[in-house]
Amino acid sequence: MQDTILILDFGSQYTQLIARRVRECNVYCEIRPFAEAVNLEPHIKAVILSGSPASVTAKGAPEPNLDSFMGKVPVLGVCYGAQYLAQYYGGKVAKSDKREYGKAVLTDVLEADPIFGGITDKSQVWMSHGDSILELPSQFEVVARTESIPVAAFRAKSGSFDAPVYGFQFHPEVTHSLDGARIIKEFVCGVAAAKQEWTPGAFVDMTVAKLKEQVGDDHVIMGLSGGVDSTVGATLLHRAIGKQLICVFVDNGLLRYKEFEEVLAGYEGQGLNIIGVRAADRFLKELKGVTDPEQKRKIIGRVFIEVFEDESKKYPEVKHLGQGTIYPDVIESVSVNGPSVTIKSHHNVGGLPDRLKLSLVEPLRMLFKDEVREVGRELGLPDSLIDRHPFPGPGFGIRILGDITEAKTKMLQLADYIFITALKEFGLYNDVWQAAVILLPVQSVGVMGDERTYEQPVVLRAVSSRDGMTAEWSRLPHDFLAEVSSRIINNVKGINRVVYDISTKPPATIEWE
């Protein structure tokens, strides 16, 4: 087994970012709910305790079983994790006089420490906490402070535990902590001595071998979307089992303009065994009159599986269903404390009906989005496919706010085509992580020629991100936005107003539904 860093999740919005920073060190890591029992197998080299929206001083606050790993492997507590360590061993944690949120600078840094060596006072870090550690227990000592708090970082004193222990009040995983990536690497590769063997090439070799063993002589059926995840997943399966893979590409009527024909041609050019199924009428019929976004997602997921079921019956030799599930889907579908409050449903995670009697094959289940792209490059897939913007599984079904009709879909397809084409034409496409057009369920007054119009507005959405967990709105040139607005209004009948979304994630999401 490859060396692994285990991250115990207490519900922080930044937990996935910790995992990303560890993976950037070419070290494998996994996120697990804090309440899950930790079985310290030899390949687990360290445990990281995440932050949390909870307060360690509150009744019912999350409590991990520290005895299962403390003193056995290096441990790092981040924010809540650090506060919990301090309180558990007898320190004092209390509500801060004022909530510290945002940029801060370290002071009194212990440069002799192996993690903080070379990091001097005034290093910028990111804080997000309502509680502060006021007094450390006797087993620990301060490594750094800030002007506002007495304990910004601490470590176990020599001889207190059989393995190193650290606690950071700040969040080293966010980019605003300027030395954060270096600090995490020093913990993972230095203190924990984890081997840097998590690479795209190693993943391909390992996954192909596992797929061959899992599938054997059976056949796999897999639905493709034209997106990076399903394409890379199918390519891995194809490399492992060849023609035993049967791919299905479904036209649900909610795809981009001419996408069905273009994607089919692209897949056939890669040698994949693919079948195209036109089912737009079936999807639109089921969606008629539905406005609730969660209900839309469930309907689209259900109808997709029904279409898939119809196709799979034609191939009795099929024993497995391939899916492009990626790690964020898995994490967001597992609650820290149990059944979770739904942000959005993932119909590709655990949504397989028993009647299909197919076992799941998920080649990308442990990868983040940017890792999927790197694996795609390792497999030799073209940049035009690897750099393709993410597109939601429900397609335009969640970009048409309100009820969905064929006329609205065609209107949005054309507006989206104009926007995406312009981004490529102006050399801006690769500067944007994801671009979308959203059709709003309202009408506004306009004037075209000498006539008054009362038509719908669309929202342009373009964001910069690394993996979709956080996102900044893209600062597209005003002249470009003016050109796109003009093209959409002049060429798409029914749209008379274009606006631009300048919201970040969080607090907004990238998609509107």
C-alpha cells in the first residue's frame, strides 16, 4: 500500500483543501468522518484533524477518539482540531472577544522548529475562528503567535508523546496563507516522512491493474457525458479491458448546442465502443412543469438510469456499470455526523437501482478534478478534451431556472454557444475554469427598433478556480462582455437583457441551482 495521510473531517468548508494540498505533495490522503474508527495500518503515516463550524466549548461538539492514534503517528490539528487537542489535554479554550476572520501575520515564530524553519515573523496566514486557545496544557509549547492571539501554532514538547503533535489556529491549506503549502509539505514529507509516490503515472498503472482484476472477463456498460470525468474514466477502462467496455452517450435534450453529434464523433475517433441514444423527448416530458431544482436533478437522474436500463438489457453479457464518480462527489455524499443535509444530490453516487443487478466500477473515485485532468494527459488525451470546462450532469436542466420547455432549451443552447465561442475566439477560454449562461424565469422591458419588448434576461457566469471547491468570478474585459451581450440579444429571439454574475464561492455556488 502507498503511504497515506488520514484527514478526520469535522465539517469544515476547507477540509477538501487540506486534502488537495497534501496530494500536491505527491502523497496520497483520504478524508473520513471524525467519528469513524481509525485503524492505524502501517501505510497510514499521519493524521490531520480538520477545522469545524462547531465550537469545542459547546455541548455536543464533535469528539474524535484520540487514543487510537495519538502518540502512534504524527498528528496535526487545524483550527478546531488544534483547539480540541488543547482542551482535551487540559488547556483553556474560550470564545474570542472578537471573531478573527481573514488575514493575519505570525509573530514570535520558532524558526528552530522543523516545520517553521525559514518562516519568519510577518508571514501572512488566514484565520477563521470564533474561539481562541488562551492557555496551552503542560505537554505543549507555543511555536507562533499573532498580534491578536497568544497561540497561533503549537507543538508537543519533547518526550510528551511518542510521535510529534502540532496544532495550527490558522488555515495553512488556503492560498491566503502564503507559506501554507510549504508548512503542509514539511509536516507531510518531513515530520511524517511520507513517500511522494502519488503521481498520474503511478495512478494509471495501479488503476488499470485493479480494473483488470475487478472486471476479469466480464463486460462493463458506462454512460458518457462528453465531460472530462467520464471520458478519462472510460479511457482507463478501455485501456484495461478493451472491447469489453460498452459506452452509451444519451441525448437528454439538455446538452450544449450540437454537442451530441460532436461528442459522438470524438469518442469514435478515440476507438471507444460507443452507442448514441436520442432520448430528449423522454426527459422533457418527465420534466414538464417541474420548477424545484432538487426535483429536476432527481428526475433527470432517474430517467437517465431508466434509459440506461433499457440499453443494458440489450447486452446480457454486461455485469458492471462504469461511472465517472470523483472524490468530491464521494465526500459530499457522506455526512460528518450521519445523514446529511442535502446541498445537491449526486445521482452518480449510490444511485444505482438494485434491479439492474450490476456492480459499480468507479476508476476515478479517489481523484479530485485537477488530478483527473493530469491523469487524462498521462493517458494521451487531447488538450481540447482535457481543458474542457466542467458541465453539470443535469445539463441545462439546472441552468434554466423555473420550468423547462423545448423552446427555452433551444434559446439557452444558442446563448451558451455564443458565449463559449466568444471566449475561445478572444483567447479567454483557458483563463476561465467554468463558464455558463443561466436563463432567468422573469421578463424585463426592452426596446428593439421602435417596438417595446417584454422578454427574458440571461446571466453570464464565469469563474476562476482550481477544483470548484472555491471560486472567484472572472474579471473578463468589459469590451468582451459588451460584444457577447450584443451577439446574444441580436441573435437569440426571446432574450433582451444580459447581466454578469460577480459572486464568489462561497457564499454563492458556481451553478445557480
